[in-house]
Amino acid sequence: MSQTGFDLQSFLNYVRQEHPDRFLVISDPVPRDFTSTALTLELEKLDRGPILFFENVEGYEIPLVANLYASRDHVAWGLNTDSDCLYERISQALDALAPAERVAKGTVQEVVWRSDEADLDRLPIPRHFAQDAGPYITAGMIAARDPHSGVGNLAYARLQHRGPRLLGASVHSRQHLWDYHRRAEAAGKDLPVAVVIGAHPAVMLAAAAKLGIDQDEYDLAGALLDRPLEICRGVTVDVDVPANAEIIIEGHLRADERGPEGPFGEYPGYASHRSTNNVLEVSAITMRRNPIFVDIVPGNSREHLILGHVSYEAWVYKRMKEALPFFVDFNFPFSGIHFHAYVRIDKSAEGQAQQAAQLLFGLDQFTKLVVVVDKDIDIFDEQEVLWAIATHVQADRRVSITSNTIVNRLDPSSADGLGSKMVIDATRPLDWEAKRVSLPDDAIAFARKLIHGENR
Ligand code: MN
């Protein structure tokens, strides 16, 4: 049995009880707009990332939770593991999908709003950044069915609140949902969809993973939960939704219709105008009796960077491990918004740093700087990585640049999706002679006792 249960509220109860320092309840009334983003980003400056539970959003009955995944620990708790084993846990699940189980009716359909009652203005959908086009649903996972094969898909898309029953949508990463819509549109049909807001971390993680087009993200959620995910049919659309989700918005992605969407604060930390400008017309909103609205703080918040990338990192990590016996691990530092990676190797031959970097570029097209260090360097401490560069690197011999490669289209320094990849080999040569200074263990222990007292 999972320690965090099978729905979002059981996960929140777990964190609230077992890790109270990571759960901040705000009971006072707060303005809907900008509050979750501002509080999250101010806490990040203090190196803090608690889950934020806003009990009272001014003008709304439904509470709002934000910053669910500002630490990899939170993701790991949700997957019944710890952060050291997170990549292994996810990559094992990727190889052991567990088909979902259909139930007649879900708790997410305890309350059903149809036609004019299905009013988006009743949900506490916030604005996040001053540059955004409007309020956005940022934690919306769009469930849909392949118009030909019937296989399900679940993927995040940003959703702009444009009217009581109207959302602007962008599927600019052009993956499965985009392909479903393209094929439905070619047949002259709208694509039925259900926007899932709030579910167990296993579901929220699965929606950010990259699977084959013949694989259903619900089946990955089941593998991460260690039991099949319960799903039920939508009330107005032929789309399956997680039976124990918080809120579902049902509707259609319109064929042959486009509308304004964006700009919106994307994960590089810039407002992006890039959009497919899709139009989502709402047909029903369903929810459990006491639902919680989930907000993912966008832009380059830690939560956005972790949730957006951890599943893919796990996939890359597994392949690096398989291919390179000398590969130890990697870190995508928050400062580098997943464009930068620090790679640690246990070097036994010259040239291995370059091999590890090139494999990483091949597996992850959006990485554009790889710094390779020896295994004694703490890649989660940027000071140490920069120290390794400062003391091990002469740029004319240790830096290499490859031109005309693919980079992320959200990268504001590239106008056309093309750019370059840089490797900094900050490993020591095998014949290195300089000795790194160090201290006897008991001297360190004594100093720590002076600082922290006897018990630490
Ligand atoms: Mn998919």
C-alpha cells in the first residue's frame, strides 16, 4: 500500500503529517492573482519550497494548492521512494506499464456542472506573471483518445481562461495530443478532451513523461502507483478521466478554429508568444464534493523545472548508465533551466568526458552546455562545479563547441531553433599531480560539534 494513498488529498495529508515543515497553510484571504507565484518565488530566494495551501482565495469557495513539487523529495514521496532512487523508480515503471481499470463512476463526478452551470469563473484560476495574457490553468493535464487507434493520452498544455466556457490552448511541443487534433481536424471533427486538474503525484508525473504514441500515460501512472489507476468515462465526452481526480473540465478542441493565446511565462523565464492557438470549448465541469484546485507556478520556478523534466531525465539517466560504465550521475541545475547539465564520471581513460557529453546531447536535444567533472565533485553544489572549472580547465584545450545543432525553440538566444552545443571538460587529466587540500576526519567532526553541538 502506498504511503501517500491514491489521490492528491491523501498525498497532501501525508506531507502535512509526516513533513510539516514542507506544508504551509495560508488561512487568511489572499488575492487570486499573482499570490501563488510571488510567494513561491520569494520562498525560493530563501531556499525554501514548501507546498502552499491557500484555504481562502478571495471570491472563491474552492481552495488552491501550489508549489507541490519544488523539491525532488516531494516527487519521491509521492512515488514511495526517496530522491536518491527517483530515476531508477521512474525508469523501472517505464518498462512495466500497468493497464488502467475502468470503474462505473468516480469521486471526481460527485458534483456535475453542465451547460451554463459549467462556468470557469467559479474556479480560482490565477494570473501568474505581469506579462501573461490573462489567468491560466497551469496544472491542466489534457486527456484525449487517438482518433484512429483509441489509445489514450495525457499531457500538460497551458490553458488561458478566455471566457466562462472558453479556454485558449497551446500544444506547441507538437506531440501526441497535437497529432490527435491534427488528424481529427483533417476528418472535419472536433477532438473530445478532458482537462484533469489535481491528481495523485503518480498521475501528475506520468502526464509529463514521454511515452510511445501506442502507450497510455494512465498505464505509467499505474506502474508508479503499484496498482492499476482507476478511470471512468467523462459525462459529456468519450474520454477516460482518473476516477479520484479533483476537478475535470470536459470539452472539445475545435477543428478549423484558432484564437488568441499567450504570451505566457515559460520555463526559460521569458514570456513566450509561441502558440498553436487552439480553442477549447467547455461542455461540463465535474469535481469531488470538496475539491482542491491545483496551480503549477510557471516560468523558471523549481517546481516547473522539476515536474517538467524529471521523467525525461530518468529515461536519459537509464540510457547513460547502460551505455557508459564510467558514468556516475548528472544534475540539471535550476540556474540552467535544463539547458545546462553537470555530469560526474569515474574516469579511467582520456576522452571519456567528451563521450559522456556527446551521448547526453544525443539523448536530450535541449541540453546545450555539459560540464563534466570527476566523481569527487559535488554536482549539486554549483560552487564546487565552478571551482572545478576554475582549477582544471584551460579553455583552448578543454572547451569544445559544435555548431548548427537543434536547440529549444523557447530559447530566446536562438532565432530559428538552431544553435550550438558546448562541452567543458573539467575532469583532471589522468597524470594530474596537484593535491587537493583536505583535513583529517576527526578535525572535521570536532569543528561540526562546535558549530552544531554534541548531538549533531
Ligand atoms: Mn502520449
